[in-house]
Amino acid sequence: MALPRITESIIRAGATPESFRRGEEYYQDGMVSNTAIQGTLLSGECAGTYAPYYRVQVELDEAGIAGASCTCLYEYSGYCKHIVALLLAYLHHPKTFAARKAPAELLTDLDHDDLVAILTRLVQEQPELSDRIEALTSVPSKSRKRRKKVNIEVYRRHIIGIVHSLDGMRMSEAYWHVGGLANQLREVQQSAVKFLDAGDAETALEILLVLLEEASRAIEYIDDSNGELGGYVGDLGTSLAEAILSLELSQVERAKLTGRLEKLIRYAGDYGMEGNLYIAVQAAKFGWDEISKEMAPLRRAESTFDEDDEAEDWEEDEDWDEEDKLDSSEWDWQGVAGFGDLTEAKLNVLERQGRTEEYLALCKREERHLRYALKLCDLKQVADAVKYAKKHLTSAEETLQVAQRLREKRLVVEAIEVGEHGLKLMGPKAGLGEWLGPVEEAQGRTKQALAAWLAALPEHPTLGTYKTIKRLAESGWKRLRPEVMAKLRKSYDKQVLAEVFLLEEEWDEAIKVAEGREVWYPVVETVADGVIRHRPEWVVRVSLKHAERLMTEVKSKNYPIAAAWLKRAKQAYKLLGKMDEWKSYLAKTKEKYKRRPALQAQLARL
């Protein structure tokens, strides 16, 4: 496949203005290294604020950027600055990316003996790969049936290798890689799910129990201040419950499994990692029996874990008996949401096993209306699905899922019917409105498309939504605009409001937004860039104000930002025909801060 042409506008479209600006600085400062391209995958390392570097990957396809990931902790919308920096490096210097063959291309001409020889060499050089290879080759697949019993200890060694993968790092460095470690554990969990899908619930359960045991232990030597490891451990409850519910267990086996789980959860709970693990205990105790809603476990009343018994707790006791079982007084049996959902686990098992009638019956009994409606869609009972969704679903977000499922099945009319009903319901409507608007317009239903976009605007205002509403309103725009602007003014984020005023060439209104109280400085940057040719005097004033504030603080990380403001001031001075004044200001600034080499380096570029 010919690689697509990446442009700066494509990169900007995927990032916030702030992320793009910071990523551009990282690229210009040479913080991207070890770049490579393998097939359609770009990779590299970018220097980090809290770690020596972050690993960045970008997947390309015919349409451009298919996906991107970074090991940093960026949790906001769009690409982080490290992804932006890698993309800019590829845009401007693609030939510096080391060309590596894609795995399929690399191995396609090798015969069986060649592959064996290569793998043998790799395992000799890196013995830990042996466990990884054995684990991978034991997982069932469509093309490969498992031929022998799985050695669970292989998985244990592989998991231990993952949780110890940060051992060689400084604690301050390892802290930023816990999320990546948790993702590797999730890959092992997915292997267990594949065994479950293949009907081998026994192996799936053993892998999950080892995961719970070894991942919980890791909390003793991993800095999990952000809760990424603990969050992962606490989310194992549903998968454990599904594996347990897929087995036929005797009362003795249930009792023994319950005791093992309670010991593991007691340990995890002492570190605040219990999450939804309690539903695994419910599954072990009660199986498919109905449980009174008052009997769902919330938490242990108080910890009885004794550090002296730690090693004993981790040993699998083949002679487990009632003495090892936790006293029921240690558990607070209350029906409180948020600590796991055994019904969801049961539904997942029934769906996996194709037990449709039981699935629908459980949905109705437990009032799982969304899952019931979605299953009707899958069963092609379209009229019933639409009727049920309109009668029982209570939020726009739920109706969106049903509408999307109907559209996937090319039932556009029915999808629109459910979507329009959802706009009348309670709860957030942005997702539904943004999905429904284009669907309505494609059917020539301009009025309905306009209503969908108007429903989305208050919760998720964007310049694109504003433009779409203006276009759809046509002759009614003059009457509608005050309503739209009122919604934008109510938004806490003034970025879009500023962009709208710039679009409409209302320069002074945009400046008022930038001068408002507690406005984020990216908004001021946007306005300054937008009005520079029309209000250069204001741009000089505001640019110098922000630059001087940043230069006064002795923080070198702020100097590139200060330099960006000074660059705007220079451009505005030029538009005013006052370059002599700019040169004088710059000379005085260099003299004033002559003892700050980092700042001088930035000023020299001006």
C-alpha cells in the first residue's frame, strides 16, 4: 500500500491547539528520536517531562491516520504533544525514519526450518521468550486447535516477567510506565477469554486466578499512585465470574474455589484493589441460582489480614477446609451498585453459548432493557426492537446504541426513528445528536438534522457544529443565531465562542472574549492570531504582557511559550510599520535577561 500524504492540517485536525503547539516545539527542539516505519506503522521515542522518553506509535491507512498511541498519561481529546512531534518529524523528514519490513513481509519467504532456527536463536539469547511463545501457541484459534493441556505455570512465569519488567528503572521513571504494564496484563487476560470462547472455561479460570494473584502481589514493589495497576486488578471480577459460571462445579469444588477467591480478594482489598472482584465470589457461591438483591457483597467490614500470614495465603492449599474460609461477618452484604454486576456476567455467558431464550428471559427479569433491545436487533426482530426501545429505554445514550446497531444492519429508517425518540429523553444528547444529524441530512431531512445538531451543541460546542447549524438553517439563520450564540456564551469553554466571532469577522467581540475573566491562554492565542491583521495594536499589547510575565518567572520550560508571544508581537509591529520600536524592545529584553542562557537561546531565534 502506498503511504498516504500526511499534511500539517491533518495533524492539526487531530490535536487540540495547545497539544499541536507543544508538539511543534518538541519537534523543533529535536526531542524525537529512534524513528522507524514498519509497513504502515510509524514509531519513535519522544523525550518526556517525567520520564526519559515515551514510546509513540502511529498507524497509517489509505485515508490518513488510522490510530495513534503514546505511553504518556495524556487523557484528553486528540493527540498528545508527543504524537504530534512524531508526526511532524515524519512530515518534514520522512527519509530519516528507518525502514523496517512488516512482520508478514519479513517472514513470508521463510520455510519451517528457517523459522525454527530463528526462534531457537532468539530463545537462546532471551530465555524468557520461551514462556511467551508457549503461552501464545497454547491459545485456541480458528486455524489451530490446542493439542495438549495448558501448563498454567508457563502463564505464571510470563505474568511475573511482566510485573517485574520495570525492576531496572528508577522509581520516578517506572511510575510512568505502569499503564503500559497493565496493558500487557490485559493481553494475558484476553488469552484467557479466548479459552473461554473456545469452551475451555477451566483453563480460562486458572489463568485469571494466576493473574489476580501475581498482579495483586506486584503492588508491593510498584508505585501505583495513579491506580492503574489497582484499577486493572479490580476489573478482573467480571471475567472471573464468567469463567466460573461456565463450569459445572460440585458443592465441594464451589466451597474450595470460594475460599481461594476470598483469600485473594482479602489481600487485594487491603491495598484498595478489590473493585468488582466480589462478583466472582457470588458466582462461586451461588452459580446460576437467583440472588436476593440484599445479598450482593459490598466490602469486608474491616481487614483481618495478618502480614505474618502473607506467604501462607499465597500457597494453594490442596487440603482446604472450612477453617480456611473467611468468617461471613467479615463481609458487608449490601446491594450497592458499582461493585460488580453478576447479571452482566451471566448475560455474557448466555450470549457466548448461544442460549438466546434464556438470555432474553434474564434481560426481562432483571430489566436489562438495552441488552434486550440490542439482541432483538441481532435476531432481526426489527419491529419488536424499535417498539421495545421506544417503550423501555430511558436515556439518549442507550437509544444511540440501538440506533447504531440498526444502521449497521442497513435499517436506516428504523435507526432514525429510534434516534429521534432518544432526543426527547433525559441525559446527555451530544453523542446522539452528532450521530443522528448526518444520517438525517443524508436522507434529505434538513429540519430533523438541524434539530439533532442543536441538541448536541450545548454539551459539545464546536466550530464545526456551529457551521453545520448555520448551513442547515439557511434562510432561518438570522432568527436562529441569537439562540445559538446564547448557548455558546453559557459554555465554560470560551474557545469555540472566540472562534465563532473570528469566523464572523467580529474582531472586537473576539477580543472581549479573550479579555474575559479566567480565560485559558490558548483562547487568547487563538484570538491574537485571528485579529493580528485587523487589530495589531491589541496584539502587541497582549503579546508583550504575556511574554513578560513568562520571562519574569525563572522557569526555562516557559521560555519557548514566551518566545511564541514575542514572535506575534514582532509580526504585529511589522504590520504597524514600527519595526524600529520592535528592535529596540528586543535589544532591551536581551540585555535585561543576559544572565539566562536558556532564554537567550529563544530570543536569538527572533
